[in-house]
Amino acid sequence: MRTPLLLSSALLLSLTSAAQTTKEGYALLWSNTITVVPDTLLNGKHKLPAFTITVFESDGGAALDMWRAEYKPMSQEISGKPLKAIGVTQPSVAPAPLMIVAGSATDKKAGLGRLTLAFAKNDSTPIDDQQAAEKAAREMAVKYNKAVVQAQITAKEKSLDKATGKQESAQADAAKLDKKSAKANSDLKKIKAKQGKIQANNAKLNGEIAGLEKKFQLTNDPKDLAKLAKLRSKLTTGEADLAKLMSGEAKLQGSLNKIEGDKPDAAKEEALRTRTREETQKEVEQLRRKQNDIR
């Protein structure tokens, strides 16, 4: 009896986890902790005290690229292996220009990058204020993790723009069908009104013709025959007009039936696009909160 319960719990956990990630696979909530771990970094023959930070939902290469981009304007040169930023001007860490040695690693299974940084006076001598170095490393960890989430936000905002465009297009298509439906119904009413008038007039002509036929049988008057011919001509015209209107009505009714048949699909498409846009908008907002939670 315990097995179904365990399966249900596992399924619920899986669904909850899926609900907290985007289709691209990154988290919608910040559930990590920014840490600065004391470490060491080998610079040639010299082992320097260092600090390791983690950049989540990234990799070592991307973390190193962010560091290089940030420190290039502050350095005289960045080169070598491991990477060394020479002549770094960072008064919050050291009063004199310093050297920063940087190395990185990727944990593919965890989906993260680690960046190890050593702050030194030269190839073999660390700076005096290691607390300042640790603080700088922590600030980098916050900044780079926020940058990762910003890239997620930017990508999701592009998806939102596309979703909004598709929603607006679906709304426009549904509105066009409504407009076509309203016009077709209006045209049908006009046709039926014309049919009613012609049918009434044809009925009147039929009555007049019947009366005149009886009269002509009695009088055999050529004038009555001429009137009868004229009435019959009017009736023929009326019947032709009625037939044309009925043909037009059939075509219009066919068009209206198609429009009405297309409406459910259009409504379904509009609802789908609206739901997609709302879900994407929600993800953008969640990612912004996620970014704000990185401290």
C-alpha cells in the first residue's frame, strides 16, 4: 500500500519542480546561496590564497568571460594561463595597482560555473587586505549571478514580444470573423426584406392576373389582353428578381455558415495565444523577482 503513495509523492515533486522552471530549463525562483569559499590558486610555482565563487545556471567559461569583461577596463593587460589581470586599479581592494589571477571550472551535472580568484601584489605575494578581496569576490558573485538571470529575462522578454504579437494577430483574426459575421447577417436581413417585398408584389400580381383572366374570358377585349400581357411580364420580372435574391441568399448563407464554423477555432486560437502570453508575462515577472532575490 505504500508504493502508490511514494509514486504519488514523487510525481507531485516532479510536477512542482517543473512548474518552477521555464521550458528552457532554468529556474524561476532563486533558491541558491551566494558563498565565497576560501581556496588557493596555483600561479606558476607559487600558490596564492584565493576565493571561489559560484555562478549558477552557467559554466566556467561564461563566468570567466564575465570577469574578463568587467576587469579589462580596469587593467593594463589580461593574458596568460591561468588568466592574469595586470595593473588592476581597484582602490576598494588595494591602494596600489594589483594583479588578479583567475581560474574557472564547470560542474555540468549541477549546471554551474566556479570562478577562483587570487588578489596579489605580484606573482608570489598576496595583497594585505584579504577581507577586502573576499568582499570584492562576493560582489562579483552577486553581479555575475544577476547578469545570468538578466540574460534569461532578456530572452524571455523576446519570447513575450513574440507571444504578444501572436496574441494580437489571433485577436485581430477573431475580430475580423465577428465583423464578417455581422455584415453577412445584415446583408441577409436586407435580402430577406427585399424578398418579402417582391413576394408580396408577386402575390398581388398573381391576384390581378387571375381576375383579369376571368374578365378577358367574358369580354374577349383586346385591351384586357394587353393589360394581361403587361401584368404577366411584370410577374416574370418579379419571379426572376426573386430567384436572383434566393440564389444570393443561398451563397451568403453558405459564407455565413463557413464564418460561423471558423469562429470556434479562432476563439480557441485566441485563448491559446492569450494564455501563452500571460504565462510568459508571469515568467518574466518571476525572473525579475528571482534577480532581485540575489544578494
